[in-house]
Amino acid sequence: MIKIPPQQVDRILIFDTTLRDGEQSPGATLHIDEKLTIARQLARLGVDIIEAGFPFASPGDFAAVQQVAKEVGTEDGPIICGLARTTPEDIKTAAEALKPAVHQRIHTFIATSDIHLEHKLKKTRPEVLAIAEEMVAYAKSFTEDVEFSPEDAVRSDPEFLYQVLERAIAAGATTVNIPDTVGYTTPQEFGTLIRGITENVPNIDQAIISVHGHNDLGLAVANFLEAIKNGARQLECTINGIGERAGNAALEELVMALHVRRQYFNPFLGRVPESEVPLTQIDTQQIHKTSRLVSNLTGMLIQPNKAIVGCNAFAHESGIHQDGVLKHKLTYEIMDAQSIGLRDNQIVLGKHSGRNAFRTRLQELGFELSEQDLNRAFVRFKELADKKKEMCDRDLEAIVKDETQSQVLGGFRLERVQVSCGDHACPTATVTLCTPDNQELTDAAIGTGPVDAVYKAINRVVNVPNRLIEFSVQSVTGGIDAIGEVTIRLQYEDKIFAGYSANTDIIVASAQAYVNALNRLYAATQQQSPFSSSDSDRLTEQTVHA
């Protein structure tokens, strides 16, 4: 993989922040093993930089960044990045977590808008200038690759922004990131801001201009494409556009826009319009499997009409469209489904398929399972294959997610669930759970329906306060024998915990999803805070929205 020089480049660098900003989506918390699985797939996808987390935030984040740095940050792998506020403790912690990576980057940030300075940081402009310069230099003492972000840049005074960026570059920043932290700007405004930076920051030729943006107004991708036209060469994005609030700019949309409209964007990178050289080094055929993997592990469903990766993205229902596509695909399709990794013909797995075929197909889908996980998933596959004639890729993904998540979460374990219901019956559920200390407890409850009764019975056993705020059921495939996926979200105080499960029996899937979410909640309530009171105070000084 080509490494990034400390100056402008003639292609677009893809900085993936799925494991950092993406994980800040409510309920999308990932375990270390899940983060590693995603990081490995991001490396296969060909991203240039993986922002693996915010090491100072918690011991779990530190360990995750360290493991990603160790296992994915190899000589021929991507740059591994850790986020840090402009404080010595944050930067030193990030440097320690990133040590195992061959190519490492510290990404440090401080807010520069007057609204943030006055209401959040309680600092003056001269103070922020001094902090930015000092902390970038401090980060530089650990690694040559330092990125600096002026948080809320689009609402900052441009003249002050130019000063901050000039000082940061002089102190050693090799990338300067311009964040639209609150998703406020429009394409023309953002393009003007980037152009102003290229024209008014004297040493801007010594750094790569990056952009980061949220999708609160649905403009993040459009803003980024305009930024490219005005000098930006790095895009900070997430798989499926996940992230805080309305999410981030979606990696798959940006990459495919640059792929499909290459002739339009070539001149902005100093190329002739006819150049066939890719504008990014992303392997587009890995996009679909990466999207599905992230959706499965985070429990965040992809809307059917989502650009590029939604299940309807290449579907045609209109008779006119169908007729046109059958005659010539270009009549209604601007890209081939195969370009993102979808295949017209696949090996069909069924009850007679062997372990090797099962393993191979999972690897093609981006899953690297341990022998123990593979065995558990294979047993589940055989059980379901006896009920279904054919198993498609989404069935396999559902099986793997369901089995591996149950093992990772630990805690309570669902042993048995039985319901009685009907149009003239009182919905009743009996459940048996194995507690974390291996005791079997059984209880029963009645509810407004079978799922409500199951959840009330589980609550009686677990006795963990919570509020169910989302319950979603969808069919993985068509047919009466389809696997049903259940995704739920529980709220406890100000935190949200997600649970997922899949089963041909929707009641069982609902019960298991609820137990999975409760296990996440239970684990969080058992952990002591990783911060001292002074650490907690410092953490609230700057939000992690860069």
C-alpha cells in the first residue's frame, strides 16, 4: 500500500472513522473482537487510514486501538489513527495505544468557533492558538504523522481559522482537517471555505487538506465533493454513513461518485478527463460485504433505498424500467451491481454443504472466524438448512452475527422460551435464563402479545431497570421459511444499548435480541468509571465531534 507523503497528492485519500465516530451512534457500541473484524475488512477494502478509536476515553477504547494497531497496522496495511484532544494526557495515551502499528497517526483537535470558545472551552482565541501549536508539537514528538482538526471549523471566523491552521502546520501537522461538526454548511459555502484556506494559509502546501462532515441536512456527501474541487485530498467518512445524530458522509457514496463520475473529477486532480486511473485506492468490489458486515455488527439496519448499498439500490419494479434494463442496463443503471461486490450467480449452500464450503463463503463475505466460532456457526447453519431449502448470503450473515454476538456478550443466557397466545387467549410466556453465575431461573408473565409477555418474563428474572425504545423485525429473505431479524434498543439513564438476533422463530429471535441488549446494559452497569473526577471534568471540556 502506498504511504502518504507530507504534501498534496494526486488521488483522494479515504480516512475511515467507522470505529471512532461511527461507533458514537446510539446503541452501536462494538466489542474489541467486533472492531478487529471490521478493521480487517476495512484493510481489505483499501482505506488509507483507519481511525480506530479515542484511546483516552476508556480502557476498552485503549485496548481496541492497541489491538487494531497490532493486528491490522502492518507494513503493508493502512495507517492506524487515534483521536486525542489537545491535552498532554490524551496525546500520550494515544501514542501508547498506537505503538504496535507500523504506520501510526495522532489526530488531535480543539474547537475554534466563537460559540465553542465562549460556551464550552471558556478560552480566548490567543489561548486556543497557543494550545494548538504546543499540542501539535507534542504529538509530533511521538510520530511524524500528525493530523490537526479545528472543531466546528465551518462556524469559525475564517481569518482566525487561517491563523490556527498556519500555526498547527508550522508545529508539525501533516494533515489539517476541516470539520463541519454540526452538519451546518452547504456545498458552495464549504467549497469557498476550502478554497479560502488554500489561498490564505501560507504553508498549506506542507499539509494535506482533509474534510469531515455530518449529515444533519443531508448534504455531507455533496459538501465533500465540492471540497475536492477546491483542494481537499482526504475524506473522513464511515461505512453506511453511520455516526452521531444523522451520521457522517457515507464512504460508499463518496467512493462510487468518484468512480462513476471519474471524467468529471479528473481535471480537479490535474488529470486529463479521459484518465482511467482510479481516484481512490478502494477496492469497490469489497463495498457490499463491508456494508453488510458493519450493519450486522452494529445492529444498525440499512434503509432499503439507501444509495449504493440499500437492498433496492439495483432493484427495478416499474415496468418501463424493467423493460429498459432488460434491453440494455445503461438505460436505467449508472453502475453495475458487480462493481460493489454483488454477484448474479452464487454457490448455493444447503443441508448437504460441507464445512469447507461454509468457511469459504464466510471468508468471501468478510468473516474471519476462530475455529470455535466456526464450529458453533456451522452447527446453527446445519440446523437451519434442515428447515430451509436454500441458504443465501444474508442467511449466513444472520447466523454468524447471532452466534458470535451471543458468545461475546456473555452474561445472561437464554435457555428456554415458551409462549401461549391466540385471539381468545391471554398471551403468556415462560422463560428460563442462566445467570452470569450459572444459576438457572424460570419465571412467567402475561402481556399484550407474545413478545411483550416474553420481555416481561425476562425482566422478572434479570431485574435490570431499562426502557424499550425500539423494536424492529424484518425478514432476511423472502419465503415462509425466511429467517427473521430482530433489532432492539434499550435505554438506561442517558445510554442506549442495542441487541440483535436472528431465527426462523420470531419469538425466539425477539427473546434472544432482548437478552443480548440486556447483557450490554448489565456489563456497562458492572464496570467502574475509568476516569477520576478530574479526568471526567477534562473530558467534558471538548466534545468528541471533530
